[in-house]
Amino acid sequence: MSRAATLTLLALLASQAHAQETCKLAAAGTVKVTALRDGRTLLLADGREVRLAGIEVTDDARAVLQNLIGDRAVRLEGLNADPDRYGRLVAFVFAGDDRESVQQQLLAQGQARVAARVGSKACAETLLAAERVARAGVRGLWADPNFAPLNPENAARLRAERGHFTIIEGKVLSVRESGSTIYVNFGPRWTRDFSVIILRRNQRIFKDAGLEPKRLEGRRVRARGWLEQRRGPVIEADAPEQIEFADDAMSTTQETRQ
């Protein structure tokens, strides 16, 4: 690894460590895992079912997750004690005495991507930092061009990804408001080109996180979420972690899918 790449990796790890210090989680007990339902769902000895918070996984994640947990008990920590609509506990999972969550380890190995909604900007940054390390090292899914962030100008690929979790990277052309909605536009044709939409009632959340929507204009950003087709292709962003600056010195570069 070159000296520049090493320095970048160390900076990313430092960012990750800082974020971890400010990610506040509540203990939810320690218990044995009896089985894995899939790459992010654990069945526990006490009868509970746990969904790994904050990540989207690949098909290979189940085997990797099994290796990370082994036969150790897991420590559960969460942002919210309430179960999801399926009755599952959504939590960060720590195997044995590990200081890094299973989510961080899956992300750092390139076996997962940070989800659209984490529930805490600080905890989201912890996960995003791990994802950046994997992307910088071209690990796991990041070695596959099919997982590279989509080019917002590629209309055919956007149509193919409708209804899927997607990461899209490009330059913001304009930011416009209409009624109760803010449109972050990546092209001049609002009925055909990709946009990120933010409800005006959520504007303060983004501003407090350093993502004032109007200031996104002219910046290269990376947006993540579920791609929908309205008048044009859109991702609705209701959490700041859904948008990253891709033109920062700290950001790693990756060729987008053409």
C-alpha cells in the first residue's frame, strides 16, 4: 500500500473511532445465538429475533456473519427498545468481547452497505466510516463494478434499479423548492432526471447535520435509499445519513456505473 493510501486509511479509521465515541447505545442484554435466519437476522436462545440495525447486506453475508459470531454469546445494544412491525428487536450486535459491532465488521469487509436510515447521525457516521474503509480497499462487494454508485445520468440503469436500495453519486445541478418539498436535482429535466427529495419539515434536521439543502448545489454528493419512480426517478431522504459529500478530501473515489 502506498504512503498516501496508508494515510487515507488511517484518517478514515480515526474518523471511525471518533464517531464510535459519540454513538450512544443502550444495553439490551447478552444472549446466545441459536441460528441465523439470513445475513442480518439472528434467532436468540431467549426466543427473541434480532435484526441488525443500520445495514443492507449481500447474499454472502450470512456465512460471514456466522464466522464473526461463532459460538460466542452476543451483546445487544440499541437506539430504541421498541420492536419493529414484525416484532423483531433492531439492535447493534457485539460478539463476545469485541469492541466493534458485527455491523461495523461486515461493512469493513465489504459484505454490507450502510442503510438509508440508522436512527442516529453519530451512529450512522460510525457505520459510514467502516464502509469507506472497505471502499478504499476495494473489498468485498466494492470489487464488483455492479455495486459501484450509480451515475444519475444513466436513465436505463435507474429504471432497472427502481424499487431497490441504491447508492447514486453525482453533481447536484440545482436545488428548488415547490410547496412542501425541496428537490435536489442532478439534471435539468425534473420530469426525467434523478432527484433527491426532502420534505421542508425535515429541513432543520439536515441543516443541523451540516447538510443545508441549498448548499448542496454544485457539490458532488452520494445519496442512498430506495429508488422510486414519481415524475422522475427519486430517492426520498428523511435522514441526514442518506447524503454524503463525495468531493471532500476525506472521501474515497470510485468510478460510477455508466
